[in-house]
Amino acid sequence: MADKDAKEERKEIGELGEFGLIDHLTKDVELHQKSTVMGIGDDAAVIHQEGRHGIISTDMLVEGIHFHLSYAPLKHIGYKAVVTNLSDIYAMNAYPEQITVSIAISNRFSVQALDELYDGIKTACRVYGVDLIGGDTTSSTSGLIISITAIGSAEPQDIVYRSGAKPGDIMCVSGDLGAAYLGLQILERERQLYEAHPGVQPDLEDQEYLVRRQLKPEARRDVIDTFRKYKITPTAMMDISDGLSSEVFHICKASKVGAFLEEGKVPIHPDAEKMALKFKMDPITCALSGGEDYELLFTVAEADLEKIRYMPSVYIVGEIVDEKDGITLHTTGGNIHPLKAQGWQHVTG
Amino acid sequence: MADKDAKEERKEIGELGEFGLIDHLTKDVELHQKSTVMGIGDDAAVIHQEGRHGIISTDMLVEGIHFHLSYAPLKHIGYKAVVTNLSDIYAMNAYPEQITVSIAISNRFSVQALDELYDGIKTACRVYGVDLIGGDTTSSTSGLIISITAIGSAEPQDIVYRSGAKPGDIMCVSGDLGAAYLGLQILERERQLYEAHPGVQPDLEDQEYLVRRQLKPEARRDVIDTFRKYKITPTAMMDISDGLSSEVFHICKASKVGAFLEEGKVPIHPDAEKMALKFKMDPITCALSGGEDYELLFTVAEADLEKIRYMPSVYIVGEIVDEKDGITLHTTGGNIHPLKAQGWQHVTG
């Protein structure tokens, strides 16, 4: 162990054993939340929510489906896996406090590779102040699978469901859309180039914004902070993981209302707009159907309109209407179309 | 759909889409717990634990590692996946109330196959009175992966950690050991026979007990009920998933104590004893190192000894001693050996 080069050598997971591996990965876990009574190290973790409601969300990420190791660094995969779960808790107008992380890995991963993954997981925990309180580490016959459960809490009256939108409510999003999807297109293109010409290094520097939105998204805790500060309680909210159109449909279905979206008001970052056109795609379609932006879509009562205007980076994109009026898109050209819930069309021209 | 035979046809997962699949699998989910405020259908579930402590445990099961579809029916896999998680909550002397279930599946699974899996999951929820409140359904590039998080609650003073055992405490197990391991050996033997002679039907009928202990284990809720009834609070407890020896080491390490196990008092079912000898294995080694029995290992203060004697199917297997006295096995032959934490030896004779 005195040999400095020794730490550069690949360490096999089998050398540590299951319990050794868990100890190794979790030895420097810090706890931030007073609601964490007991973290890792027993049959189960113990928390105390002080009479508040508990908020639970869970997600599973599969290599080759949700991420590709060819372009996503393990640290970013760990970070994003946590952030996308926390986003679901914020989308309830609640604060995440704990997570559990289960992973399945094949033996092509070294201990160092897992350290990188956990580095990303722990970084996200530190940035968002959540505690890693448990999990499971097991073998996989093929790739990497990550399952995260996030636990949060909120005062009962603060919790915002998808089902509370009312006709007349203003529909807002917390930031620009479509960038994560275009970041993915760039990474996919580079992957294909790399597979065809293995020596070529990817050149992503001029697309830093789009690539970051895909590889290292952030959850909008700051929006929830602002809601508390200005005493705003949205009437309905969810996070935009599948694309704005799809989420508008979810809120309308849960709230039994219709909605119109104003095409011209959907925020699109200039980099996203430029890249969409370069890929011969329609920028608005990228924004409506792209997904993975992890911005918040929320509705507020008209009475809160003035407060909303003070909020940084909130965009008013439409309005809730009666269910019978349907879900429509008002185009910049002045037309009204039924909104499509999904469906991706390349611009063929 | 009027054609009765139509429902026998294989239905592809893709026909339903992700949201359709979730709706299909969860449409008949029943809620039993008053602590469940909001189940499936929003970004996150909402619970309320009424000032009690929350208990969280999570596990991931991977096809080809934890189960083989060649001998485990999907319904049993679903049932066991839930039960093994609940077992961790009972092992804290707490009651499970909710679970989330995430699955990754490849397209070789039909909707009917998933229905079977969820049938087992829902059956376990009904039997143990827990609510399925959330989850995730995603694609897998290869096999079936199941990740379950169980959430329970308990009064703070009732929670039992691994770390509370004291010298002089009595060490007990809640039932016979080794049977699940021997059940697995039988199933593995049948699998190999089947692979060599595909026409042969497995004959498991005379080994119903051992096979059931492997394929359809139960969590010991009844033991927790009895603790409450007799006002017993164990000083330490955990469930036996990796084998008695391994769990004794965990409790001793967490409690900073030693222990002795009396070989002659470790309960072994007659079927397990017979089958071990047939496989040329040492029955006590099966009981100490087999794992997956999901019995409870617990320690109680000597003052509770009389109460423990009244409990059905509780076996006193040893005693907690000072840390310096180590962890030993007192053999039926009168010898004292250091207990081995793991390690599996076939009887070579």
C-alpha cells in the first residue's frame, strides 16, 4: 500500500465482498437532516417527520435505456439519478430530506467506477441537503441499474397535487424547454461518429449549455423557496420529465380541465433554437415533446398573477379552461390546434 | 373482444404504452392503511405517520442472480420480493404500511406475465395489509429487475436496532433454519435435470415444505404481534436473510459484544435434515450459512426469559457474552470453535 501507483490499479468489486463494498461506498456519508434518526447500518433506516406529511417518490434508471456510458460520465449519472428523483418531491411543493439508492452492477465495473458513481450521488446529496440513508448493492448479469427512492416532507396544506387546477388559472413553467433533448441529440450524434471513427474526440465545447442540460440537470428547489417567500401555493404542479405537452395532459386529466398553451410564450434557449434548426427539427416541437428538462409546470390562481411576475425565470405559457374546451395550442400564426400529447416529427424540409 | 379466446393471446407491453401499463397494473390496487394520504397517480405519494418514527428499507432483485424464471413462477417472485422487504421492517420491531415497486422488463415479457408478477405483489400487500403507493415501470435490455422500498412506522421506544444486545442477553430465533437453502438446492437440481432432459417434469411434491420455504417465504409479523402482546422489547434484532452465522456477527459487531451459539439448539426441520444428508451436506452448516429463511434473530434481557418461553416457535439458541470472549459455536460434541461468519463446506465423505 506504500506504493503510490497501487491506487491507480483497477480494484475488483469481488475483493471487497458485498458488505465490504457497502462500507466502502458509504463510509463518508454525511447526514444533514434532523429528520434522519438512523441512516445506513441496520435492517432499515429510521426517520421522524414531526407531524408533517411524508412524500415518497421512486425511479429506476437502466443502462442502455436511460443513459449510455459511452457519453455519460458515471459521476454525472449518479448526480442526475438523484436530481431527477428530488425533482418529483419539489413538484409536490415539498422538500426532499432522504434518499435510498439501490444498484445492480456487473463485474465489468471496478471499485473505482463505483466510487465515481457514488461521488455524483453524494455530491447531489450535499448540494440539495438530503441524506443517503439506505440502499442495496447487488450483482447484475449485464449493465448498471440504479433505483432511487426519495423521501420528503411538507405541511399538509402546502402539498400541491396535479389535480387542483381550475379554469382561469395561469399556467407557468420555471425555465426554458427543449435544451436537454437537443443535448441528447448532440451526444447521440457524437456517439455515432465515435463508433464509426473510434479515434475522434468529441467536440462539445460550443454546446456546453445543451449538453449540461442533458447530462447534469438541476432540480428547481429555488422555485419552491420562492413560493414560500412570496406565500404562493400553486393550484397544481408537476415536473417536466416527459415533455411539456405530455405534462399538460396529465394536469388536465387529473384536474378535469382543459388548457391552452401559447406557442409564442414557450421559452426556448437561443442555443436550443439554433441547434434544432441545425438538426432540421422544429424548435417548438423540441420544447413541447423533448422531455428531461426537469423544469416545473405549475398553475396559479389569477389572484397570484402579480406575485408570479416578480419571480425570476418564470414564464407564463397559457391558461386553464373548461374541460369541454379541450387542450389546445395557440400558434404564433394565430391558429388554434389540438395539442398533441406526444409524437415527435422531424422537419422534413 | 367478444371472442373469448382473445384473452388467451399474448399481449405485448408496447400495446399499452408506459402510462397505459402502469394504469393496467395498478387499477385494482386497494389501500388499507390510514397513514396513506395519496397513493399512485401523482409525482410522489403522500403518507402521514402521526408523530411515529418512519422506517424505510429497500432491496433490489435481479433475474439470474436472485431468482430464475425456469423454476420460480412470476407470482411467487412478486410475493417473495414484497415479503423479504417487509421482513426488514418487522426486524426493526415495526409494522410496514406502504411499499413502492419499480420494475425493469425486457419485451420478452407479455402483459400477462406482468399481471402474474403483480398478482403476487398485490397478494402479499393484502396478506400483510400494506399499500402499494408508487413505483416505476421501465424497459430493460435483458432480464427482469425488481426494486422495492418498504415504509413502516413505530413508536420511537419500540424500535429495535442491531446494536442493543448486552452480555447476559438470551439469543433466540423465530423458527427453523436451512430449509430455504435446501429448497434452492432441490430446484437447482431439477433445473439441471430439465436442461439435460427437457421433457422431464420436475417432481417436487414430497419436498413441498423445503420448496415453499424457498419460493414463498413469509415474514414474521406474528412474532412482532406476540412481542406487543407479552410486552417484550428485544434488545437487538435482525432478520435472517444471509444465514444465522452471518447475522450473529452483524449483531455482535453493532452491539460490541461476543456470543455463543449452541449447535444442538439450532432448529432444523426434519425434512431439511433428511435432504441435507441426501445432498451429502452437514445439516448444521445449512442452518448456519444457508440464508433466505427470513426468520428473526433477536436477543432479550434475561428478565424476559419466562415470557419468551410462552412464545410459540421461539428457540433459544445461545447467549450474548463480553466482546473479549469472541463469537463461538458450542458443538453437540462438547467442543468450542470460533463461529465462521460465512463459508460453505460440502461434506466430502
